[in-house]
Amino acid sequence: MEGDVRNKEMKRDFQEIIPGQPLIVTDNEEARMMIADLGLLNFLEEAKSRLPSDPLVMITSENHSTHWIAAGFYRGFENPNDNGFYLACYPKTHLTFQQFEAHLQSSIGSSYTEYKRLPNKPS
């Protein structure tokens, strides 16, 4: 699925996500800020502390109104640019949550060592 891949040269706020369009944020600082803005940073930090040697820790959330959210953290790679925060947002209009999870697992492959699905917020 193609989408808006952002790096340091192309920054926008999360509120500017285009409904119906996927968004991948690979810039460490921007991804971290957006993960914090979404209220997911504490969940991701907790997962990181439980699995200190895993190269990738990821959590998913369905609590955004228009997008499925995956927040991840890569670590332990020799190249420092390969480490850090990662954010993927996929439109709910294009995928079910199960399709979203399957897409993540096929994209990430064997490095997908920790995954935690956050529960829906109570209504």
C-alpha cells in the first residue's frame, strides 16, 4: 500500500493526515512526537522495558477515529540511522484491523518480535 512516507524534509502534524491515505513516519524525532501526541508513548516504553534485547517492539491501536495505528521502536542495529521510532497509520476505510495486522507482519517479517494490541477505549 503506497502512502505518504515522511522524512526530515517533509514534516506535517498528525492532524493533517489525509483521511483515506496511509502515512508512514520514519524520522525518529517526528515519529516519537506523534506517538506521544497519540498517547501511545508510555505503552511503547513499557513494552521496550519488558523486552530489552529485542530488535523491534511494536504496539498497535485502533483508537484513532480514521486510522489503524502501529507504533514501533527499532534498536540494536549497527547503523544508528536504523534505530529509533517508527509510526504507521493506515486508513480504516481500506483495511480491516485483521488485514492491517497481517500487512504489518508481512512487511516486518521475522524481526516482528513483540506486538501488543491496545484495547479499544471504553465508550
